Amino acid sequence: MEKFSFKNCSVTFGGLILTGFADGDNVVEIVPNQEMFALMVGAKGDTTRTQTSDESARVTVNLLQTSPSNKDLEAIHLADKETGAGILPLQIVNLDDDATYFAPIAWIIAPPTITLGQNPNAVAWVFECEKVERVISGAI
């Protein structure tokens, strides 16, 4: 029987191992910026499939409001704003299915929206990634 536990996942930005993840089914989301293939239909209904060269994606990582990683990411984002030094590699590893998602060039697009309330809320950090590579260990 297959299994999954987010305890077997990790997210690293530069040398920072993120901690204090939010609860839910969308703790980490990787969304391509474009579809890999598109259908072109001519005036007479002839069709052609085209492939894009765009391998970029946005990655959203949801942390608890109390996560110590929020301060670290804020410091990286502020340094990027002042010096342009916030372009770092982003890596997501899922040991349960031996998958690694790696973006050699990634940056935080903006400070997160902050919501304050009775309970700790999720803080969504969004990373723009020039290219996201998916590597599966042992794949042929």
C-alpha cells in the first residue's frame, strides 16, 4: 500500500530549510505559468499541436503565522529589494514518492498578505521560478 505524509517533505530556499508549515491540503503548490502544449486550429479546422519552451512556474509555500521561517524569508526578500541578491535555488523534496522539484533560479515575488485573527493563520510565500525541473529517483 502506498503512503504519504508531509513529514517526509522538505522545502529549501537557498540554504534555508523552511519550517513551521501550515495545515491543509495546499501546503506547497507548484503551478506552471503556461500549459506545455497548445492546440492551434486553422481557418478550415486543420489542427496543429505546439509545444511551449516556457518551463517557468510559481510555487506557493504556506507557513504558519508563528513559523520562524517567516522572518528569514522576509530578510531575504528585503535584501533582494535593496540589492537584488534574492535570487536563490528552490527545492521541494517528497521522500514518499522519491520526487524532487528543483528551480535553480527563484525569487520571492512580494511580501505575503498578513491576516490576524483569533487563531494563527497561514502565510503564503510565492516564489517565481524561471524553470522547475522534476526529478524522480530511480526513474528510467
